[in-house]
Amino acid sequence: MMKPFLFLLMLFPGWCFAQININGKVSDGVTQKPVADASVFLSNATVGDKSNAEGLFKLQQVRPGKYELVVTVVGYETYRQNVAVENKNIELQNIMLVPKTTQLKEVTIMPNKDWEMYYAMFKREFLGESEVAKQCKILNPDVVDLEYDKKARQLTASSADFIEVENKVLGYKVKYLLNKFIKDNKTGWTYFEGSTLYEPMTGSDRQQRKWLKKRREVFDGSNMHFLRAVLSNTVKESGFEVMRLIRKPNPAYQPGSLKDKYIQTLVNQPLKTEEFTSITDKRGTFALNFNDCLYVMYTKRNDLQPDRSLQKPLTAPNYETSIASFTDEYPLFDYNGVIENPASLIFEGHWGKNRVAEMLPVDYMPEQSK
């Protein structure tokens, strides 16, 4: 049930800024014996632990929000569980892992030249093409399973183990367990999903300050920044301006043609937060609620590399711009500014260009970068 959006600072209880612990135990689902050395982490965060000889683990200093808890260990199927963190420590029920059955998988031998070409395509879409992405390195490309359907012109990928990305610009080692990756070369559409663990890198005090500054630069103007500003009712103060973008398919458009894909009208009047946001009857869950597209400008930064596919109206200012179009009626998000179902929104422009290289952990706090 959706409710009118109110001044959410009044709804922010003190526990939103608390630090919570999550305790649990990992066991074999068949023998009931404890499983040691299992990786237990909150996806897209910096919080993780290894189970000890008794199978026990403890995730510490967790910010309130909604997370996916992931457990991985050799010989077992990956375990996933949604966890809602609020104002008190959490004692999880015994996590029972399912032993992995060995199945012979049909292997298609791809010529090395083809593999290098498809891997380059995957890397470009997975990491992005920004200056940050150019300085990122995938340390174990051999764990990426690639397949290309020439008839459909579609590249798919997955990984049985973590893809390890070294991001020396932001100071993270990113471990990404890739569930699904699709690059459709007919439409240009890219989608991928998976579970991620961020491990902060060690460095000198000077290097740490440099990383903190760069993380803040990436955060500013991001969709995470925007959603957090929505919750604190500081959209304008944070540098965002939101307008209605009315779109209709252009009947004259054909793939590959020079004609615009949409006929669109930008309503040159800033929207109020309550016009596109609702609260739900689920504690800690909020919703975007709008019939048209959201045209979001970050007014503290000019768009130095305009996205031509954005079809930016001639009357629009040259600010860093993103468009959010809805595939679900109510895309949900939490206190951390994290969208529960990423497929519920399609981003274009600045937000649409960001990939793994610019991703920050969901427990990132910009105050840490001051």
C-alpha cells in the first residue's frame, strides 16, 4: 500500500544511524555438521566474515537497510537470504548449505581470437568506459564464462567464482559473483546482476585521502546520492533538479536510422519530492511513483561528455543529466538509497553509463570522505 510522501527527516528514527551486528552459523544441510571457512557477506557492501571451525560468523557494524546475505564455499551451492537490518542485533537461524552435485557440463571450445574479442566486449560493458574504468583491472579473467549467439547477436556471461576487480582509483578490491550478464548488440541494451563484496585497499595516509576524495566525486550526482537526498528532503540543496519528461515512441524511427527513437516533451517546471515518491506499509521501504520519466539534473556539475542518445531537449541546461524510466509501477528503495530490484528502472545518461568501476558499496557514507 502506498502512502503520501512526507518530510522523511521526521520519520528517520535514531536507529537509522546505528551500527548492528548479525550473528549466525553455517552447517552442512545433509550431515548437520558445521562448515568452516565459508565466505559470509552482505552483497554490495564492505561487511563480510569467514565462518570458524564451529561454523560461526559475525558481521559487524552494519548500517540499517535491506541487504542480501550471501554464503559461498567450495563444494556447496551459493546460499542467499534477504535480511532487513533495523535497530537491534540479529541472530539468524542455522544456515543449511546444500552440497553441490557434480555435473558434466557441455563445453564449447571457443577459438582464442573469438574469446579475446568477446571478453573485450564483456569487459567494456562490465567495467564501463570512463577514466576510472580504464584504470581498473580484472585479476582473474579465466573465471568468466562467455557465450555468443551470432544469430541473436547476444553476448551472455556468468562466473562460478568471484570476478576479482582491482580498482586503484577508488581504493577497493571488488569481488563480483556474476549471476547473469546480457549484452544485446541489436538494441544496445546491457543488463547484469550478481553479488558483490567490497574490500577496502590499504595504502599510505596520502593515498587514503586521495581515495576518499575520489569516492566522494563518484558519489556526488549518483543515483544513490539522489535517493538519499529524496529521503532527507534535501533534493535541491544537494544539487538536484527533477522535471517531468513525457515520452512517446516515434513511429518514424527504425533501428540504425538518424531519426530520434522518441517524441518527447520536457515540462520545464521542477517537481516536488512528494510528486514522484511514496512511502509504503513496509518499514524502511520507499517507492518511486510517477507516470512519466524522471529527468534528473545535477546542477553542481556540467555535462562535459554529453550522451547523444539522451536526446536532451534544446531548452535544457547543460548540467550532468540522467533519465529514469520505469519498468515497474513502484520501484522500491531503502534507507541507503539502494533500489531493491535494479531491473525496475532503466537509467540513461550519466547514471546509465556507470558500471562496476563507479559502483560504491551500499554502506558508503560521504561523511567519511570529508
